[in-house]
Amino acid sequence: TCEVPDEPVRVLADRDKMEQVFTNLLANAFKFTPDGGAVKLKVEVEEGSGAVVVEVRDSGPGIPEEDLERVFEFAFSTREGGHGLGLAMVHQCIVEEHGGRIDLESRPGEGTRVDLVLPAGGEDPAEEA
């Protein structure tokens, strides 16, 4: 499912990098969600700060607690054949390059929720993604 505001929201971000980030997060969500499961994308504006929150939630197997701290490390993967680059790249693009943050919540057997919090953009669409 997809829940987005009626009015467009703007963030200060590199459009190409954000496309990679969202492609990666959604691909992971679909990859780990079993047939008949659900993937949700939700966009909202954070009260107070005006930051934009993008939530990606899946009903997959979840991430074991002992792995939660490591999922943003380069070359760490819990999936056989995984490269461990996706979430590390997301973390670098969001946190290090765009001044945002990532909140991750996961419970084995219940799925995973990733919230990307991005700085709100200004009024000039030419400067923003």
C-alpha cells in the first residue's frame, strides 16, 4: 500500500541518490516479504521540525535482535548470496550526506519498519529532489 499527502512535500536531497535509496529499501521489503504478505510506503511531515518521514514497512521474517546493530555495516548480510551493500549505502546517503536519520524497528516473525527522516526543502524546486 502507499499513503502519501495530497500536497507535494519537498526535501533537500540529491534526486539520483534518493532514487537509489528508495529502490533499495523497497526491493528489500519485497524480497523478504512472503507471498500474501504486505509492503507499505507512507510519507508524512514530522510535526515540529517539518522534516519529511518516509516509512517502508514489510511483513517479512524480521531481523534478529543481535543483527540489528550491524545491518548498516558494509559487507554485512544475513541473506545467503547477499553483498551487504544496500542498507550501508542507504545509511551513508541519508545520514552522512543529507543530514537525515534512519530509525529501524524489527521483530522476528513480525516484519521490519524503516523510517527515513529527511530535512524539509525550501520553495525552489530546482534546488531539491
